[in-house]
Amino acid sequence: MNQFKLLTDMKPKGSQPNAIKKLVEGLNRGEHYQTLLGVTGSGKTFTMANVIEQVQKPTLVLAHNKTLAAQLFSEFKEFFPENRVEYFVSYYDYYQPESYIPEKDQYIEKDADVNPKIEQMRLSATASLLSREDVIVVASVSCIYNVGDPKDFEGLSYEFRKKQNIGRKEILEKFIDMQYERNDIDLKPGRFRVKGDTIDIIPGYYDNIIRIELFAEEIEHIKEIHKITGDTIENLNYVFIYPAKHFVIAEDKKQKAIKKIKQELEERLPELDMIEAYRLKQRTLYDIEMIEETGFCKGIENYSRHFDGRQTGERPNCLLDFFPKDFLMFIDESHRTIPQVHGMHHGDYSRKKSLIDYGFRLPSAFDNRPLTFDEFKLFMRNVIFVSATPGDYELNISGQVAEQIIRPTGLVDPPCEIRPIKNQIPDLISEIHNTVKLGNRVLVTTLTKRLAEELSEFLAEKEIKTRYLHAEIDT
């Protein structure tokens, strides 16, 4: 088993050693909830990295937006270059969810622009979790949304070995079952091409080409090929290929799901008015036909309850299901992230209700949803909340709080002074002159845009170099 190995010249300083020791001891004695309360600039990410190295558990780092997640991902990649550090956020550059506005009788079709690189990174995250233990996944709240059944994802994967007896046709059928597309001209992640007895494929989570060379009904060579130069990077004895998409369906499950969808449709139609019933019937039968022919349809995730074999109201599978039970979870900026997780389910339910009430979706679409907070809590077995200003929820639930007040640099926050309004402008001018003499600059904030302009003009009259800046300036 690969071990987490923190590679850095930095050593814990300031409050970090005590915080690391306290958190690790808490995890070892079974504390389910802890809080790392650290001031800005105290090196909380480095503390998290040290805890990961010492406890040696697969780790989820949850952030409240993509920007913070990207920053954390970059930092953990530097700390753990020999381990798998993955990135799991929404793969949409643009996303307009499917919705219906009854007041305007306006149906808005789902419209999205998928970022293929992010999609590849999401697939890489799930593939790593199924194949390794030294995995850190940095994720946004996208991790609580439905991504399909991990058992199906793993069950449809396949291991190809050198000298294995398998024919060309069978290999291609397996690729198609895993939702790979054949394209002999434009090869990219999620596609394969065939030239005689040579089959090239780029797994959905990979950058380079995997080449399988056959002789008769036997695999003669398996190679990793550089996708640009075509040079052989490595000769392989075996390769494990995971599906190209998270939503993949085994054939037996597909037939069972179609029967359940048809049954739900028959039960739902009598409950609707004529127009809504006609709309729902046409759409659902079209989707069923697409699933039967291609194994996929637009909006297939709305039927996920039937494909997963879940009961009404039962929670969907998400990224968290790909982790082992005893994984470690850091919730960064927890005072922002916890409320965000709380609110995801309610917003999704409100939008789906209109679609279902007016015949655009079957009621089972309700179960294609993010986790509720109570469902999310079931995964919170080894949690460390990380924040400079933790909320009441984190502090009340935590068994202990590890404080990180002293920065590794030894720097402290500058003192804040409250001065009287009287003579504030002369006082400001005096402070400006003192600061400029030291070769420094001054930032003055005001309550309004107009006041910024007027103060800038006044200071200019006093021969102070000044410019105002606000949102109405075109740049």
C-alpha cells in the first residue's frame, strides 16, 4: 500500500506543532468532530497536510467554491507529489438548469457547457479512490450530488492483460459498454480508434494513449503511448480501464430500470391533466427508446433512482460513496461551507417540483438530488472543521478546538485604532504624510463612490498624489 509522504523543506512552527499533535491525538482516540481555529496566515493548509501524513487515511478536503478548491488542490499537489491528489468540482463552465415557470408558461431546457478537462479530473478522482488508498480529493459541494453507483462504475471496468485470450470484437464491445465512443480520426479522452489488430484508447481520466496490439485472438502487447509524439512511454503487463462516464448501466440493470420507468409512467399519467399527461408520455417514451438503443439519453440522471435500484426518497450515490468508511474529512472555511451544504437540497427540490407538477418529469426525478444535511452527516465520521471564524454549529459539535494563533513567521495582526470623527480629515492628511515619508502607500476607504471622488479631489488640492477607484470606472 502506498503511504502518504509529505515532501517539503518546511517544518511546523508557531502554533502548528501543538495544533497538529492535538488533532492527531483526537482522531486516534475516536473524536468524530474537531475544529482547527487558525488566524489568517497561520498555515492551516500545512497543518492539514501534516495531519494527513500522520493518520494515513484517504482524505476529502471540502471547500465552498471552485477558486478556493483550486488553490487547495495546487498546495496539496506540492505537498504530496508522490501521492494521488485529485480535484472534484462541477464540470460546467456554464450551466442553465432545466426548469419551468408556470406564471409565464415558459419551459427552459437544460443548457450547459461542459469543461472536458474538469470532467477528466472528476473521473480521475473516482478511479483513484477505487484503485488506491493514498488519495486526497479536494472538492466543492459538487461532491454531494449524484454521480451514479460506485458498484456499477467498478463493475463495468475491465482489466486487460498481456497474453490474454480475447478477440478484437469482444474488446470493442467492452469499450462500448463502458460508454467509450469510436472515432478513428479525432482521438481524445473517452474515445477509441481501431486500425487492423491495433486498438488505441484514451481513458476518460487519462492523458496518454493506451495501445492494445492483438495477434489472432490474443493480446500481444499493451503500451502507454504519448498522445502527441506517438513515442512508447512504457510497455505494460496489464491495464485497468474504468468507464468513460460516471453514469454507466449494466445491461441487466438497464432492462429492469426500463420496466420500472414504464410502470411509474403508467401510474403517473392518470394523475395529470390531458396536456401534462401527453407531454410526459411523449418525453418519457422517447427517453426510453434512446436508452434502449444507445444506453444513454439527455437527462438520464433523472432516472437514476430506477437504475440504482433505490426506493422512493432514498439518497443518491455521490462522490462520498467512493471513499472507504473510515476516511478523513476537512471542511475548509466551515463557517461558509456548512450553510452551503445545508441549502443545496431545498433549492433543487423547489425547481424540480414545477417540472414534475406540469408533466416535464416523472416524480422519480426528485431523487436525482444533492444530499440533505442529515444524509451528509452520515459521512462525517472523522471531521476537522477549519476556519478563522468557525460558526456556532462547528464549535458546539466539536469534541475539542485546536487553536492556531501564532503564525510561523511570528507576525501579528496590526493594531486597529478607533479615532473620533472630529478633525478626521486633518488627521488623515497627517498620517498620509508620515506614511509617504517612509516610502509606503496609503489606501483610504469611504462609504460611497461620490465621497471617494470628493475626497480624492480635496487631497489633490493639498498637493497629495491621489486617485479614486470604484466600480463605475471603465478599464
